Amino acid sequence: MKATREALASRQWDARAKALDIRVESRNLRPRALRFMQVLLAAFDRRGFPVAVTSERATEVTILGQRLQIRLEEPSRQVPHTPTPSELEWKKKFGSAPRPWDLAATGQLRFRIVNGWDGRSQWRDSEKRPLESQLSEIMEALVMQAIRNQERDDYWAKERAKRDEQELRAAEERERVRQFEEWMAGWAKAQEVRAFAAAIRAHFTEADQAQKMSEWLEWAEGYANRLDPLRDKRL
């Protein structure tokens, strides 16, 4: 909490490197913000929920293995802007109107689950209920959000497993088709080679001619056997 207290007192962004994500502009609200966060951290500690400040300067609490980003802040509100003399002079010269609104601090606290979804993700001071009285609701909502996140992760993990299984089966099928077509092509080519060799034998009937082609025919027989998956024991 020391780093957070120093960060709130400083206007330098670098001072927030190790500080909890508390964004409060009103000075008189800062002590209350620190007390609220101390109570919240103590509740996390009792339940074994670790808290960390990330390299992106976000505050995360880990619940049921799920990291939830949390923030305590002071929301702003729009108030009518009072033009300055220089803005009025600029408008007179160039015709461009000054901005209609300014943002002003509200003096209230708001707690947010920054990456919350599918459920309530923010709580703020109201006339009847200060933020401190909503702490149990916040804790319950954090746990429920962690459960929903786990259910979501489990769902998508199963979907990815299904998709991976489908892709594996599709790849196996493609390989089977490729291999079978390769065997078919080899067998068909072997039949062509044997048929042509038989045609050569039928054509060269004289002994001297047949002798001249015998080396080719012997090679052709071996070539056909190498092509034929039924002969070279590939099946």
C-alpha cells in the first residue's frame, strides 16, 4: 500500500509502476480510497486470492485460477464550460466555439471489474449506500465472474479439442487418399509396362531380334515389379 499511497500523492505516471490501480482526483477522497482497498485486499488475503500489479500497471486478483482486473476510481461528470477571455477572443476572430463541457470530479468512488462480462461489473457510491457497504456484493460478483470465466475457458478448450480432432481426422483421411491413389497409379503403370513388354515379345518373334530385346524386357519386368505395390510388399 505504500507504493499506492505515494502514487496518489504524485502527479508522475511513473510513480504508479508498482501501485494499485486507484484513480482518484479529489484529495479528500484519497484516504477513503486507500482504506477501502486495504479492506478489500485483506478480504482477498483471507480467501487466498493473490493480488498483483502487472507490467502494464493493471491490478489483478486471481480467483479460482482466473485473473480479474480491478480498478477503484472516481468517476467524472460533465459541467458547462465557462469560456476564457482567450477563447472568446479566438471565437471573435475565427468563429470557432469553445468546448461546451468540462469534466469535473464527483467526489464519489466507483469499483470496477475491468474485464468483467455477463454480469454486474461496477459498483459506486449512492445516496443510500456508500461503496464500503457493497463489499460483500463485490466479493460475490468477483467469485461468480471467475466461475463464468472458468466455464467459458472450459467450453472453448473443448471446442478447440473437437476442432483439433476433426483436423487430425481430415489430415489422416487426406493421407489415406493420397497413399491409396499412389498405389493405384503404381499398379496401373505396372500393368501398362507389362502389357507393353508382352507386346514387344509378340512383335519380335525371330530369335536374334528377341535376343536383342531380352535385356530391355528383363529390366521392364523389374521396373513393373517396383511400381506394383502388390509385388514390392508395400501393402
